[in-house]
Amino acid sequence: MICAINDGDQSAFESLYFRYRNRVASLAFRFTRHHDDALDVMQETFMYLLRKFPGFVLTSSLMTFFYPAVRNLSIAARRRRQRASGAADIDQLFAPPAAAGPEDLAEALRGLSEVHREVILMRFLDQLSLEEISDALQVPLGTVKSRLHNALRLLRDDPRARRYFKP
């Protein structure tokens, strides 16, 4: 599909858009927690991708390519909204939304550091492989493994999340 888009096939880009738009919008909503901002981020993400053509070379999965773009565009959208509203809650950018699951698990996730929470969400919510997470975050694979291991250990030790782990 990327080759077809590089060759100027507009219908191939439309197919790609329809295949990935919901995943991109969902990821954007997780970061922005605002429906309109998430849709704006989705649109900006696909415009960013479109500007890469012709000549775009995909070296990993498309979601791995999208993740840092969506993340950075979402941070910018969230900051714009907070400046407009006078809020200063940027520290909670990676906190899971309240409706992400049972409240005790959501609270346990909120208790993790940003880097640990992000790896957990990418692995289990976005279902990215460890290599894809490494590529998306631009950190070594060993760092991803370490963060994931430590995050799971912290969750396993947290009484609010303990029941989600096998004894």
C-alpha cells in the first residue's frame, strides 16, 4: 500500500486512512481526553503522513510510525486547550481515562510513573510489540523491557491491581 501511495495512487491513501483512522483517533483521545482535539490530532497526523510522500519508506509497522506523531500532536493540542482554559494539568497527560477499566486498576495505573504507564498502555492497550514500542519511543529495546518489567512488578505489588495477576 505504501508503494502505491508513493506512486501517486490516491485510493491507496484513502484505504490506509479508513483502515487506521479509528486506531489513531482512539490513541489521540487517550492523550487529549477531548473528542474534538482527538479528531484534530487524527487529521493532523494523516496530513503529516501525507507530506512524507512521495519517497516515504516504512521501516516498521504503521502504528509504530503513528505513535510518536499522535503523542506529540496530542501534547500540543492539550497544551493549547489548557492555555485557553487557564488549566495547568499537563502532568496528568498519560493518566488512563476514567472509563479505561475497573476503577481500582485505573487508580493503580495512575500511580505509575509516566514512562511506566506509557509502556503498559502501548503494550496491552495498543497491542504493540516490544520492538514497535522501542521504535515508537526511540529508546533501546532493553529499556522497554526494563520499563515493562518494573511496571508489571509495581502493579503486581499494588493491592488495587493484584487481582489481575495470576497467583
